[in-house]
Amino acid sequence: MRRLQAQLRQALRGMSGGATRRDDALVVMSAAAGSLGDQAMLQSVADNLQLMGLRYVRQVLMPNWGEFAVKGPMLPSLRFSVEEVEAKSARVVAAVRDAGAVLAVGADIIDGYYGLHPVRYQIGMLRIAAEQGRPAILLGHSISEQPHPEAVQMIASLPSSVAIYVRDPISHARFERFIGRRATLVADVAFLVQPDRTSTDCRQAAQWIAARRSAGDLVLCLNVSGLNAEKQSGGLGVREYWSAFVQAFLGHHPCTSFLFLSHDSRSNSSDASMQREVIASLPPAVRQRAHAVDTPETAAIAKSISGMADMVFAGRMHLAIGALSQAVPTFCIAYVGKYEGLAEHLQIADFIPDAQVLEQPDTLAAWLAAKVPDLPQRRTALENRLPVVKAMSRMNYASVTQHPVATSGAAG
């Protein structure tokens, strides 16, 4: 029976010219669902399949990772362990061999900053793709000031056919210094995510913003990162620090309302839980000026909400990118050495407050409030710069269409 089934499959392949369809993009994720930053990069692939001549997205996840919500043409996810990938199991090789392309979401994990497990996973999948003659792409990523030596060695050992993209000028210089090979400078793929304005969260935020603007208020979108807010607030604590910041900002600019926007729902780094604590600690009169979006389902929804604000102050880079890609003046609290390069891409000299400014909430509030008079000029500058940055973002997908088409006998 098995022999007959194999003969039938072979006959069907012969009828179709022996070619596999190869119209899906295998996207090797860097973390479990919950981070809208990772979801933004996946959504960008789904939004830009046409740039690669592909039709479907397929998530590649570790066995215990939750699946990301994606708007677009999806095929069922694939789940492989690190051990399966490194052993080049028949199941992994078959999936890669039949794929249109393999794209690894390098993000800020590929240099080993968060451990080597996801690095081994992504590098292993790219290596198999290269060996099978499939387009293999390490999407635009960051390199920190001190990459892990083993991660450096793994990246350096990738086959030369793997297309490697780095998402900012500072990381690009670090990559070539530490890794010792060439890479292409691009911009983050998330610049290309299309905003989704159809959600209830978006409609409610739009109504609230319209009401606050009718009252004469500036709308400041705030993202209190669950990943580093505790450390950044020093001895004050998160609630005390950000409550004091909000009240100090009102002292500088009394006509302000605050849109709190979460970008990560994972239990160990939840923005939503942080911002709920902050809002609860505000005086009642100030709390009336606040609106919270705790659980936007996708980065596209969060992007649509941030795009309605007058300015954004964020602890999450992809929330910032969502706003910046719509020319909303945005400022960030930096970590992992990845924000400085983003600022250089966008030519923003005062994108990040220095450590001394961050020490006290009142000095941070004064620093940010000083930007308010220049918001129209800042928006214009972003509008002028964005076409260049978005063109660099599209370069992440160029190597798929440039990859030589495999013949029916190739990459067996």
C-alpha cells in the first residue's frame, strides 16, 4: 500500500512538471506569542508577500510557543524543537525543501543577548535552507555592544548564500566588526506594517482622542514597558515614578491627555499590568485625562492607535516604529543598544533622554515637554525622511526575488 501511495505521488509530480509549488514564506520566530514587536515583523512579511512573489506565510515555532495572530494568507504553523533543527530531521528538511523561502526574525535576540537557545534555532533553520538551495534570509536585526561570543561564531559560520540584513547603521558597523563578514544595511521590516483601524480598541481610542482634542488637549501616547520599567524607575518604583512624571508633565503643559498603550502581554513583561498600576495611582482629576489600551491584539491595531496621537513616548521599539512610520513625533527610553541606530536612520538628534535626565520623573517630564512647541516641524521632518527609510525596509525582501529559480532536480 505504501509503495502504491509513493508511486502515485511520484506520478502526480511528473504530471505537474516535477516542480514543488514553493509559494510559502517560512518565518522562523524569535519568541512566543505575546510580544507585538515580534508580531509586527511577522505581519510585515504577510503584508509584503507580493514583493517576494509568494502567496502564504507559515510560522515556524518551538513546540511550547503560542501562535501569533496574523492578518493575511496563512498556512498551518510548523513546530520543531531546537534538537530537531540541529539534527536536520527528515521532517524539518522536507518542510524547508518545499518552501518558497525561509526568513528568520533576528530582532534583538540573534546576538545572544537573551540566551543562545533561539539563536541556535534560527541559525539552524537558515543553514538547512541554504543547504537545500532555498532562499535564506536573516531579516533586519540589531547587534548590541557586547554580543555573545558563541552567537557571533554561529552567525559567522552561516553559508555565504544566506542573505543577512542589519536594521540600523550602528548595528551594521558592530556586525561587520564582531562577525567579520559583510551584511546589507536596511531598516526594520515593521516600518511596512499596514495599520488596522477596524478593531473596537481603535474605535474607542479614536472617540476618546476626538473628545480630548475638542477640549483643547494635546494627546500624549505613553508606553510603560513591563520589560525594563522597574529598573528604569530606580528606587522610586514604577507607580510612583510614572505618576510623578504625568503630574510633572501637566505642570509644564496643563492641556494634555494621556493615552496609555501596551505592546506586550506576556506575564513576565506585561506593559498592561504596569500601566494599570500607574493609572490607578494617579489623582482622580488626572485619571480623568487618561485612557488605556491594555491588550491590542496585533501590532497593526497598536500602530493605528499610536498614529492618532500628537506625540509618543515609548519603552518598546516596535511601538515607536509604528508611530514613527506614520510621522508621529516619537521619543524612547533606550535599552540593548538598538535605539541609537534607529535615531540615526530617522535623523532625530534628541530621540533618547540620557541617563541623568531619566533619574528623576520631573527632569524627564521637563525634557519631553520641551519638545511640544516643535511638534509640527518634527512631523514634517519625519514625512520627508520616511520614503528613504521605507525603501530600505523593503530591501529585506529583495533577495527572495533575486534568488535563482531551482530546477525540478535541484535541492532534492
